[in-house]
Amino acid sequence: MKYFQEILLSFVIIFSSCVKEIDNPAYNSVSNIVVNSIINPDSTLTVHLSKTYFPYESILLNNFEIDNISRANVKFYEKNNFIGNAVFNDAGYYTINYKPKESNLYRIEISTDEFIEVKSTTKIPGKVPIDKIEIVNDISENDVNDSTIHKLYYKLFFNDPVNETNYYLFDIPKMSYQSNDPVIGTYDWSSGNKIFFIFEDILFNGSEYALNFWFEVNEIYFKTEIRLYSINEDFYKYLASYNLKQEVEDEDNLIPLVEPVSIYENIEGGLGIFAAYNLSVDSISYNP
């Protein structure tokens, strides 16, 4: 799970701190606090704080250097009950030795001498277990070097909770994979060269679903984790809006006459994202 958090938070922090003055012209006249926190039941509460700049200040910083905030009062609440103050560690991170609980609502309040108070709330989604993973096909072929490549097709089965809208992120750590599943369509989210699939339960709400995916291997034996993240609405909207922004503003496939896309944010009085997920893990192995 640390692997996923490192990829995600690195992307979120850099993206939020360096380009917000472009995405949100209304904020250009003042510097703003940027809050980034993705919480889950398996990790202690953590938040990263930085700030945006005037456009000319961004030029002086080459648009890449992030100015972290090291003196802030960061309070966490669980269902309106005060948990405690987070302590500054390093590089803009504040932590508190407390792991959030599934299905609970959390609030963060942040005050500094430089900015107005900002706050946000988010809810930990319930865990959706992976029931089973089945291999459905193994297509073998030789590559240009006459090595055998195995194209492995799988189905991941899980039961979607009833009477609510649920959102998911699918990943196989440190592997490239593909899917033509109808629930995914073009909704993927990328960080660098890594692709994650995000989707909602609109086509299978409250029922069992079998998500299809495949990948290629040339190894005689391998074992890998399969991860199904139950993500909350805030997290889904953030990732989906980023995906849409990338599609609309892709220089190689520019869509004419389209309004600029804003990245979803939920920080009252500031910028950034406060969201949550819950993780289910299974594994598969292959021995042809």
C-alpha cells in the first residue's frame, strides 16, 4: 500500500502546488494554502501542506519548487469528536498517531499566521472484498526473439454494496495491464507511466460483478498482488476530473472549442483534496 500512496501523493502534491494558478484564475491575486490528504484505515492520518504563488513568483521558482508549510495548526476530528493536533514531520507533512476507521466521517481544520483557516470533510468508504480471481484464457505466442509470451486473461469477482453509489480503483502493482471491461471504458488515471483503472458501479449496483483484465508475461513462474481500492466520491471526482483535463488538453489530440476543465477540489477556503479509500488485496500466481 505504501507504493500506491507514494505514487499518488507525489503526483497530487506536485500537481496541486505548481499549476493551481493556471487552473483557478480567481486565485491568482493571492497566495493560497494547498491541502493534500488521502486517508485510509491502514495508515495513520497524514496531510501535506504547501502554498501557491503569484504567477511571477512561480516563474522565479521555475514552476517546480514546492514551498512547504512548516508552521501550521492542524486539527483532525472523527464524527465531530476532536482526535488531536497533527505534528509536523518533514517536507510539509503533518501526522498524528491515529488510524481512521471504516465508514466514519473525518474533518480537518488548518490555521496559520499567513492564511485564513481552511477545512474539509471526507468519509472512509467500506472495504469491498475480492471474492475470487479466475484465469479464463492463456494465449501463448513467440516474439521476435523466439521467446514465448503468455497473454493471460483473468476475471476478478466482487460483490458491490447495495443501495449506495460506490467507486473503485483497480491496480496490479509494478505491472502493465489492460482491460476492455465496459465499466472502465476510457476512465483511467495515470501518474507517469503507471495506469490505474477507476470506475463506478452504475452498471452493476448492488450485485456481483466480474471485472476482466489481462497482461503479458514471459516468465516461467510469477506471483503478484491484485488490488481493488474502494474509493470515496471525493477521490473519484478528483481522479476523473484530472483524466478529463488530460484528454481535453492533450497537445497531440487537442479538442477545439472546449471549455477548460477544472480539477475537482473540496478544501473550503483553500486548494487541494481531502479524500479516502479502503483496500482489498488478493494474489495470483502462474506456472505454465
